[in-house]
Amino acid sequence: MLSTRHEIFLEVATWLSFTKASEVLFISQPAISKHIKALESQYKTTLFERKGNAIQLTTGGQLLLNRIRE
């Protein structure tokens, strides 16, 4: 069973969008960002690389995504 933070990470990683994940989960975009920052702090790594309005998974983010999907 996934934690709420991991479910949020999964949605952001699936859509590669904080905004789209917030719409799907009915959670504000700032709340999504806080949950992702908490996971990054927990794992001591950056999960997403932010480039302007676009994001992509880092190596650590891809590893976490693969682990969740298992």
C-alpha cells in the first residue's frame, strides 16, 4: 500500500505535471509541491528536474517510479 506522498509522486510522474496531478487528485498545486519536497527530503535526492514550466524525472525519480510500479 502506497503512502499519500507516494501516490502524489506517482501522479506527478505519470503526467509530468504538478498542475495536472493537482487537478486529478483535487489537491492544490502548492500542496503537491510540498509533498514532493518532503519525499525529496526523505530520500535525500531530487526527484524531478524543473526546466521552466516543464519537468522530467531525475535518475532518482525514475528509480522511485520503477520501485513503486513493482
